[in-house]
Amino acid sequence: MKVIICGAGQVGWQIARQLSGEKNDVTVVDNNPALVRRATDTLDVQGIEGHASYPDVLEKAGARDADMIIAATHSDEVNMVTCQVAHSVFNVPRKIARLRAQSYLTAIYSDLYRRDHMPIDVVISPEREVAEAAMRRLAAPAAFDTQVFLAGQVHLMGIHLAEDCPVLNAALRELTELFSTLRVTVVGVRREGRLFAPEPDDQLFAGDEVYCFVHSQDVNRTMEVFGKVQAKQDRVVILGGGNVGLGVAQALEARTERVRVKIIEKDRRVAERAADSLERTIVLHGDALDTELLQEAGVSRANAVLCVTDDDKVNMLSAVRAKQAGCAMAICLVNDPSLVPILNALDIDAHINPRATTVSSILRHIRHGRVRNVYSVGDGEAEVIEAQVLSTSPISGNKIRDIEFPEGVLVGAIMKGETYIKPSGDTRIDEGDVITIFSLAADVPEVERLLQVSIDYF
């Protein structure tokens, strides 16, 4: 597949890394020569310096025979014009645009922009994706990562194992025997910075970060097994009233159960907009690092503080101050992946990586075959793929134990019709089944091969 990626920032670079690693023909376009050079020096991609919306630049990038264009520059307008030029001049079949401005999103999602006027096949909104990720964190406060699969029946949960975890030193095989009715499958373990797919005899140790698939009805019990307490979230303080904070507050207001929400926003204009858009949420104008303002917002009594300003360091420091003031849980937005390793030392419970959420959303729309969902784990270390099994798939009609999955691949959950199946070696995978697979990044191409053969991209 030939793909043009416009924008070589964090999202564009990550998408280029994923697709080029799977032997796709990738060209990166950016008007910043340093970003283009970084992409070509570190990845197996071609680089073009120039404005992505210029027809001559797209011509140089090979738009005439491109299968897809992904417009992920920092400008909404450039992204939209790029898709328009790709459609009108070069007839590129598939066009994906990242858009941030709420006004554009409202128009597009209300179907005011149709294909013959604004030819964008898929719109990706980072703020919407991050707001949804924040809501998932609040729904599972004891997990550092969470994502929903199989129409909400299965949760992928990331759990940090503390010193008081009841199942430390236990092998995964023993956990299955001890909790035979618990519908949970451990598919990934990160230990000392390295993520791997575990074997049944692998043990769990303090400090491990485990990724597991859990049936929605078994989430609370699973957290108890791993020594975590699921606290009720009825008081939430949000630091940052921009699109992300506003989106989370609106979602919390829409809940049937009452949640008391307060927002702190430094920019008066943004604070006023948030106050006008919300009904029950209290909006305070001020600095999220102001200790007195945090106390006024009741952070000491809050179940959770969500730090989603546009400054990573403000998010981290305000999260630390909130925890010191007595807040039960702190979640912060972190754009810079190099800051993530120090979050545990700062006693920050969970973080949201906007790059990972955006990358996952884009990958969902470009994978082969009948892929229904894709989630990027960590810093692109692994992917979780949800897909329907085709009759042409090499795995169709075989038991899991007889399928030659790579070492970095595990099946996490299976849906047969409306029935959830916890996978085991004897489970047979049939045509029409919907399966979720955890795969280390290097093994994704083999997973795609096993899921389908000769399937069109679009």
C-alpha cells in the first residue's frame, strides 16, 4: 500500500513508523526540514519538504498513484485543503484528516460536509479521542490504561502490581486454576521497561505492569484479585477547561448518577466558554498550580483530579499537588513520552497519551480485512486488534493450540455470535468469530496475514 503522511510531528512520525515497519510504501511530507530529516533518518520512508496542501508538493510525494493520504499537520485548514486537493487533482481513494476545531467537527459530524463538497473519508479528533480516554480512566480508576472491545463486553486493562498484590509470584497457569470462573486473560507484561507476551508458566512480580482482557461483568472482581480497590467517582476536579476538559465535564453531566464536577481554567475566555456550555459544573478562573485555588475547588475531598491543560509539566505538578492535598487519584495528560517513566515516582496514578489515542484511531481505519478496532499499546510497543475471522483466513477452523502464532501474539477474547468465550488452547476459531489479539509491534504483519488473505484495503 502506498501512503502519504502529511505532518511529521509526533502523530505523523508514529504512523509512519507503524506503516513502514509493515513494509508499506510511505512518504512523509512536512514544511519543517528538521522533521522530514528525522523521519528519513530513523525510518524506512521517503521525505518531501514543503506545504502539504500544495499540488506540486503532493505530486512530488507520489499522490497520482497513492492509495491513501493521512493529513495530520498542526493546521485544520491545511489538513482539509490537502484532502480536497488529493481528491480533486489526484483522485486519491482514501483520505483521513485530523481536525481539532469544534466548529469544523460540529459541521462534519452533522453531515453538513458531504463527500462532493469536503471529501474527507475519516475525521480524527484528538480532543474527542482524549476525552473518551479520560472517561475510560475515570470508569476504571485503579487501572493505568483501559480500552473497550467486542461492543463493550470486554475491557483491556493495564494494572500496575504493587508490593501488596495478593497474587505476586504466582504463575499465570496457577491464576487460571485458582480463579477458574474469572473471565480474564493476561496478554502482556511490562517488566523493567520491556513489554512481552507471557507464557503460562511466567510469574508475576511487584512492579510489573500487566495488560489483561476482562469481561465487563468481571472488572471489579479482577481488580480485587490484583489488590486494587474500585472507588466510586462522585467528585471530580478537572484542571483545564479546553476542548478535552469541557468534553469530559459534559460527559459527566450526562451520566444518570450525579457527579459533582469543578473545572479550573487559567484563560478567562476559555473559562467563560466552558461556563456557558455547562449546566451543573462549577468553573473557577485561575492557575491550576495555585494551592489555595485547588483547596477552593475541594481537591482534598475529590475522588479524582484530571489534569488536561496544554502543558505537560503543569499537568504533572498540579497532579502532585492534588495528591499531596489528599485527592484519591490523579490522572494527567502527557504528550512527551519521555516523561512517562517518572510518573510512578511522582505518585501519579494514570496518564493519557494523546498521541497513542490518535494513532489508534487512525490505525483502526487503515488495517486490512474486517478489522473492527485497533488500539496502540504504550509507545507503539504493541497493538490490540479486533477483527472478524474470514473463511479465507488460515486460522479459520483451527484450534488455538494448532495455530502458529508468533511468540509475541496472544488471543485475548472471542465472540461466537453473541456468546463471549475465554480462549484456551482447545478453543476452535471459526469463520464469523470476532477475536481480539494482542500483538507486539514486530508481529503485526504476521497477524494480518493470519487474519486474512487477498483482502482489499478499502
